[in-house]
Amino acid sequence: MNETKTSRYSEAEYGVLKSLLKDNDELLYLARKIFLFGGLTEAEIAQAKEAFGRGELHSILKKTFLPEISNDDPITQVTDLWAMVNLENKMPEEVEVEIQARKRVNEMLSDALKRLQEPTSEKIDLTAYSPSEDPTENHIALKARNLFINGMTIQFANLRLMARRESENPDEAEKRKNQNSSK
């Protein structure tokens, strides 16, 4: 039943993360390098294909970086990237900037996830920012760049934490629930 589900990730998904990433920051750094479209060596390309070509890890990364609303999500974890757009006290023009920036971030994340499965040595510097003559375009581009980098940093940190998470057996989970309910 959904009411006892506390995570968007299954125990099997946690197991995949643990087996591949628990003591493997090198793989997280490689994924980040791919997300930032850094130039890769032939050895890194081979390592990326081996690690990220696996369907189960790629689907976990997609769930992490491009979440989609699902009826199976825990009650407190229903979200997608559009749900995070701040609309409070904004004029329509400001909202449009938010929408265009978020749309660009979605495209950047989709491209990064594709590149995980099909890595190349091509380098695109996503961290560089060069303003244009159009102030609105500058706002959108800089906002998208910063959302991408900040979101990516947070999600890689979350992946590291999830990979290092200790699993509970059903008896331990029941004991923890009972302790928490007695507080």
C-alpha cells in the first residue's frame, strides 16, 4: 500500500545505488563530468558505457534528475521540475522567464542523461556564461545555467547519500516505527 511508502525509490533501486556508488565517488565525478559535458578520455568513455549503459542505473538517474509525478509516489514526495517554479508575487513577464529557464534546464538534463548512455569525447563548456545583447535572453540563460548546476550538485549529493544509506530489515523498520510513535 502507498501509505507506508516513504521513498520514491525501491529497495532494489537503493541496492543498485549501493552496489555501484557506495564507495565509488570516482563514478559520481565521472557522471558529473558527463553532465557538465566535459571532454572525456577513451578510458572514461568505456567506464561510462559500462556503468551508465545499464538500464537500472539509468532509470534511477532519470528519476533523480527528471522526476515525474506518479500516483505511486509517497504522499510527501510528489514532484517534478515544473512544481518547483516559484510563481509568488511575479508578473507574467517574470513567470515567462521562469518557464523558459525551466524548459531549458529540462532540455539540458535530458541531453546530459542521453550523454551518460552515449558518452563522447566532445566538450561543451556549460559552466561558461557569455552574455548576449538581449537582457531577457541573458536572464533566461543565466537562470537556466545556475538551476542546472545547483540542481545537479544537490542531486549528486543525494545519490551519494542514498548509496551510503543503511538498509533495514522488516523487524528493524517495525522497531523504529514503534520508537518514533512513542515520542
